Amino acid sequence: MEHKRLFISLPVDLALAKSLLKQVEQLDIPLQNLKLVKPENIHITLKFLGDTSLDKLDDIINSITQSCQDHGIFELEIDQPKIFPVTNDHSRPARVLNIGFKHNQSLQDLYDKIEDGLWQDGLDHKEIRRFTPHITLARVKQSTTISEFKNFLTWSITGHMPIDYVQLQESVLEKTGPTYFALSSFDL
């Protein structure tokens, strides 16, 4: 049985992705310790499905279609830069640099519909962790403390992002990093 590594995401405009990465490169932070995400790979993950049997693909597409039906487009507002893991102990190693979003009930409702639909259809489990929408900009390659990224955390950024469709994507892991392929799109 063939499998694909799948996830459900909200696309990020390529111009916005490039702009965010360019701004990160201009910050006074240890860039040599970062692996920036390729602009074309920047997205907001709604749900990671992982290795999924291809015989479930049509059912997953149908479930997402139902969840997105009549939802309507909405806009996200960028909140602030964040570092995972989230902690007050800035002597801990940083793992991921990302941008968060202000709470948006339309986004939360969309996430809940997709999550509940897949679970009710027996296609995936419910997440234990709370949904934290974000854009991953970089991963930390070597031990660098959160305090060394204070200029990232104080970076003043604003912006809005229209959301008008959802994607089901395949992630192919390669030596140079992941490559993503859109398998299906779902209008809102």
C-alpha cells in the first residue's frame, strides 16, 4: 500500500513570504545558526496528517470539501514574532522562529470543522495540543539560546493576510529539505 506524507494548510502569498524572510535577514540575530524556510514552502499548517494511505485520499478530500463548504473568506492579522518552545526561560535553546496571528474566530471555526470532520469520518485523530496558527520562518540549526534572538522577539511587524482557500499538500523529504506539492485546493 502506497503512502504519502500529507498536511492541510493555508497558503501564504509568495511576495509576503519573501518580504518576511528579507526582514528576518536584516535583523541583528545569529543568522548563521538558522535554516530559513524556502519562501515557496511558507504556509500556515491547519493539520498534519503524516504518512497516509492513498486509499484514504478521496475520503480526506471529501471531508475537507464538506468542512470548507460555505465557510467564507476571511482575513488574518499578524500579531507578533514568537519562538518555540514558548517559555519564560530565555536561557533555553530556541528551536523555531515564527510569526503568530491575532485570534480570529473564522480561522478557529475552520480549524474545528476540518478537525471534527476528519475525526467523525474516521480519517484522523483529534489533536491534544491547542491550535496555534503561525508561519514558521526559520529553524535553529545549532544550540542557540532564546535570549540571542531578542531582536527577533522585539521585531515590530504588522500586516493582514486574506484567506480564501485551503490546500491539501504532500511533503516529500529530501536531503536539501522538504518539497511541498499541492494535491487539492478547497475554496472558502
